Amino acid sequence: MLLQQLINGVSVGGIYALLATGYALIYSLLGFSNWAHGEVAMLGAYIGILSVASLKMPFIFAVILAVVGAGLISVFNEKIAYKRIRDNNSPTMFLMIAAMGLSTTFQNLAIVVFGPKFKMYPQVLPVGAVKIGNLSVGLLDLVSLAIAVVAIVGLEYLITKTKFGLAVKASSSNMGTASLLGINVDKYIMLVFFLAGALAGISGVLYGMKYTVYPQLGNVALKAFIASVFGGLGSVQGAIVGAMFIGLLETLVSAYIHSGLRDLITFVLLIAILLVRPTGLMGKDIQDKA
């Protein structure tokens, strides 16, 4: 029973990790909490479900459309709201306020356009479980975990082994110096927002398939924020560790204590981290961050 719950927890943690890594990427560059990140995942989930249910697209093409659409929405947010604030050399807090405004706007637009009712993805995968010894693992959980692992491994390679990753690290360290060295900082900020949005799109589709799609789905990004705090704000590796921990914690609490206490214990964890180790497991100094 315990091993079964651990597998389920890792599957949920993988979905959280996709959101948390995008969150951490944006924080590492601009140093603010992008509260609109969850709404990008929500819109990606809606793009996916409409592509499958209304346009009758094959599932793989629907996922690609959701990923690209979410990435473009994320870039739109950066170009329309955040870039103007950055260009004015405004305080970082202004970026977070703008993100809150975008979050509320997207939620209300989703209610108007898609309606307030919960929507379910059509059956795109066979209903059933895969037997591994005495374990019975849902096929959707296995697919979600596989997609999350591939995306996270690809992201880690991109950040650590490519010129793109080197440029992002340089920009996050000191944008002024990076610009003097010939790095087009605005270009890499745009690419990071697209990458973060694409990861959010994958997360939104997987979360929507596992549960349902609704206008407030973006609130799940709070779990990504807690994962980032637990692992260390601005640390992609820390965000992955934090997301997996939260996924396991929620699953075990639901299975062995009470499902109604799942979110409560997660937020108690956030408070405990802020009191005991505010920089997180792999954290950076966050005293001047919004």
C-alpha cells in the first residue's frame, strides 16, 4: 500500500515540478513571484481540451498546440506587462502587482469565455492500470510521470549543457554585465518566458486529464510556489525536489490521515520553511526579493 501511494505521489509531484521549474526560471531572472504563471497552465489546459473535444484533433497535436499556445501567452504577458515595468526601472514589487492583475484578468476571462463549469477531457488514453508485481499503477499516472520526466530532463540539459543555459545563468547573475558581454538579455528573457509557459502548458494538460479543467485551475500554482520556497527560490533543481516532496506529502496525507487536511498541511509546511530555513534546501538569498 505504501509503495502504491509513493508511486502516485511521484506522479503528482511530476506535474507540480513542471510548474515549479518554470516558476523558478522566471524568478531566477527577474526576481519576482509570477502569480500569473498558474493561469498560463489553466489556459493551456483549455486549449488542449478544446482541441480534442471541439476540433477533434489527435491528442498529440492537441498537446503540442496547448504547449505552444501557453508559451505564447507567457511571452505576451512579458511583452505587454513586465517589459514595460522593467524598462521603467520600477521596483520589483510592481512586477508582482502586475502578475496579480493578469492572474485575476485571465481567471475572469476564462469564466466569461469557457463558463464556470468543470470540464473533463474526453477519454484519450485507455482506462486501466498496469500491473507491476503486486502494484497496480494507473496508465494515466504512468504517462504523466513519463512526460514530466522527459520534460524535466530536457530542461536540465538545456540549462546545464547549452549556450542558452549559459546565457540565462549570466543574465540571472547580472543583467548589466551580461549586456556588456554581448548577450541580448531581452531575447533570453522572452525565451525563458516561452519555455516556462510551455512547461506550464504541459502541466495544465496533465492536471486537467487527471482531474478536471476549470477557471480556477491556476490556483494549483500555489503548490509550485511552495515547492520553489522549499527547494530554494530561483533554483530549478530545488523546485524539482520541492515539487516531488509536496506530491508525496499530499498523497500520503490523503491516504493515511484525511484528504481534507492535504492543503492545510502543505501550507503549514510553507510557514515552517519560512520560519526555519527561508532560503530553502538549495536556496539563494531572498531578503530583497518580492
